[in-house]
Amino acid sequence: MRENALRRAWATGRKTVNGWLSIPSAFAAEVMAHQPWDSLTVDMQHGVIDYQAMVGMLQAISTRPPVPMARVPWLEPGIVMKTLDAGAYGVICPMVNSAEEAEAFVSYCRYPPRGQRSFGPIRAMLYAGADYGRHANDEVLAIAMIETRAALDALDAILAVPGLDGVYVGPSDLSASLGLMPQLDPDSGEVLEAITAIAKATKAKGLVAGIHCMAPAYVRKMFGLGYDFASIASESRLMALKAQEVIAASVGADAEPGSTPRTY
């Protein structure tokens, strides 16, 4: 079976950077896969990507080194198992709020006797190899999102669930759950305290910790706190930011929106 390069990187202590995909386009995924991301995650929870679009995106990613992952819409066995059958090497599951939910999630990601995943890795065997069924339990990543006050309260119990590989922090939902406006890259206050505590607790259990960020400087800050991997914005957000940058550089920062000079 093709090895999961993320597992190998984390085992040696190397931090990894994850790209986030929100555009339902195999070509956009292919362009991102040609950049030096360690992994790429197809987001089926928020945005406009459905299952069939995700499959094409995973196919595009598989032409290049980044590890293909996906965030499923919800904790539901059918979509978790179909996402793995499509060749995702890691599943990020949103809104895991208890040990019981974490146990259910892990069971959907593991073949018996370690779980209840149904066997039918139709595309996964094409990507991973014919021996996928023998090694998938040890290579595929099960990562639970910690993004609510309830999850914070149950964090130690969630982290103790056998087979869970790690957690992923969603700062926006976490902020909202704590009674604040949704925010990325919090630099102070209760949300940053929670983010810091999650990293500390996760590392104490020997699991991996990930987080969604907006700016590269914040990624470096999170690595300093102990996070093992971080996502930066998304391909759609990066495209918008770069467009804003080149337009401002072309017409001047003080130009009115839509006032780009036309000389042709």
C-alpha cells in the first residue's frame, strides 16, 4: 500500500502545511496539487463541493505528492465510508462533541475487528494499491474537529478514544460556541486560550493537532504552540487575495472598486 506521507512526517517531528479546497473543480485541485503542499483537503462541509466533484478532485490530486484528504459534511457512516472508498487518505469530521461521537467516527474509518467500515474500496485500491484492505487501518487518518464548548469540556475523553489519530480546530465555530463573533487567527482572549489548551492536551496524549489558519505568520505561531499541521485559508480565498493584490498594484491602492483603467 502507498504510505501515508503525513504519518511519516509527523513521526519524525516535521510540521506539515495543508491546502484547503472549496472550488468544485478537478483542474483547480490539480493546480493546487502542483504546489508544494504536504496535503490537500477537499471540503464537503462548507462550500459547494458534492461527492462526485470530490472524486474528480481526488483523482487530480493523486497525480502529485500531496496527501489527499477530505472533510465530510457530518458524522454519518455512509459519507465517511464512501469518502475513504474514493481514495481519501484522511477524513476530517466536523462537530465531534463527545467521546461517543469520536468512537463512532473512528469505527466508520476502520475495518473489522477495529471498526465497522464496510469493505468496498473501489477507487482507494487504484490509488493505494491492491493490498489496501490489509493496511488501511494503519494508514488512513481519522481526525475529529474540536470546535465547540461541549468538545472542549469532553476533550480528555475524546482524546482517549482508541484509534483516533488527532484533532483539528475550527476557530470560527469555536469562537461562536464561546459566545464571540466567528474569527480566524485569534491573537488573544478565550479562543486563543482554548486553542493553546487543545494543543497541549493533544500532544500529552501523543496525538496530532491541526488547525485552520488565515495567515502564514499565524501558522508559524501555531507550530510554536505544538500544532503538527495547519491549513492556510483556501484556494478560493487565496485567489481572491492575489487578485486584490495585483489590481491594487496596477491601479493604486486608493482607486475606487471597479475603476481599473481600460486602454484597449
